Amino acid sequence: MTDTAPFWQTKTLQEMTRSEWEQICDGCGKCCLHKFIADDTVAEVTTTDRIDEGESLEFTNIVCRYLNDKTCSCTVYPKRRQLVPDCVELTPENLDAIFYMPSSCSYRRLQEGRGLPSWHPLLNKGKKSKMHQAGMSVRGKVLQDDEVDLEYFEDYIAIWPLKDVD
């Protein structure tokens, strides 16, 4: 009898099929949080692809209006890039460049050799209940971006997304 290890333990992220890649997403919704880089020297909000020395990444408790905050899933997933041009499609090719993924992100964890967390749906019969119980999702913690004045986004800084538990 052979005991076959699960695909996430035998393949790199680059070797995974599209279906396997999608299963690695834990469905926490943290990638849908609005984020910004705190830098007192910048007068105007701009998009960037890096954090410079002296800057810090700040997460808010504001999410994209298309995120269902009960299921922590996108309600327009197939069309998300057309409806929200800034929405990033995470791929094996761009994962290293997406510096703002929270440390609990399963893609990031695997890329860093840390494995899947014990609350991950793949380790819990496809269910998200352990993730929600561990406080690792956005469920019950967020406001949608069409419900707040984004001019005051700094009033919505959240520390909890930085939490990473196994």
C-alpha cells in the first residue's frame, strides 16, 4: 500500500494545474482588503509595485464591494478584472512581486516553505469553518468600499489581517 502525499506537498506552485492552484486559495478574503503604504512624504495617492525603506504597508477593514463578507468569496469572480481593473490576479508568475499579500496567505506560506495552516479548507474536508473560528478570514470584520468615504481610509486601519496562526 502506498500513501500518496497531497499535491501541495509534492508540487511547487509553478507545477500545479489551474485547478490545484485555485484550491490553494484558502478563501479568507484578505486579498480583497484595501491597503495602502504609509509614507508621509507622498502628497498624492498612487499605485506602486514596491515598498521602499521607511514605508509601511497598512491594511484597512474596507473590502471590495463585490466581496460577500459572509462567504468571503467574490460575487463576480469570473468578471472581477473587468469590473475592478485594480484587482490583481495572483499567478505563480507574479506571486513574488505581490508584496502585499498577508503572511497568512496560503500561496505565500507555500512559497516560503511554511506549508498550509491547520485551518485551511484542504485540511478540513473543504470547509471554511475552522478558518473562520481561528479568526483568519474577513468574516464579520469589514465594510464594503461603497459604504465608506475612501477619502478617510486612514480611519479604517486594521491590525488583525497581519495575524498568522497555524
